[in-house]
Amino acid sequence: MVDLLSIAPVLGLVVKLEELLPVLVTTLIFVLIGLVIFAVAFLIVVLVSPFSVKKEIEEDQNSALAIIIGAMIVGIAIIIAAAING
């Protein structure tokens, strides 16, 4: 069985204590930027659609619309992850 601590330096899972604060700050900044982008993208979908997205998904059980919005969220997540990784 492979010990996780023996492969942690290879995987880059070890952050020195003095480097932890900048890593946490950077992570929080990217999380906030990602959440803002998600909110703006969802707001655009709600404003552009000629129907009530909430009514279609919750009351009418429109699974196709839910799948499209889920795909949009996954697509934006992939774009944000690519932007973060460079």
C-alpha cells in the first residue's frame, strides 16, 4: 500500500506554513471571481430567455432546461479552471 505522505511532495500537496497565507488569499480571490462569473452567466440566461427559468425548472419539471443550465455551469467551470491554470 502506498503511503500518502511519501508521494505528497511529488504531487505538490505540501505547502510550507509561511507560504500558506498567500496561497489561501489567492484561492479565495479565484473563488470569488468564479462565483461572480457564474452569477453573471446565470443572470444573462435568465434575462435572455423569454420564459421564467425558475417556473420551468421547479413547477413544470423541465429537465431539458435543467440539463442545459447544468452544462453551462460545467462549461464555465472548465473555462475558469483553464484560466487559473494558465
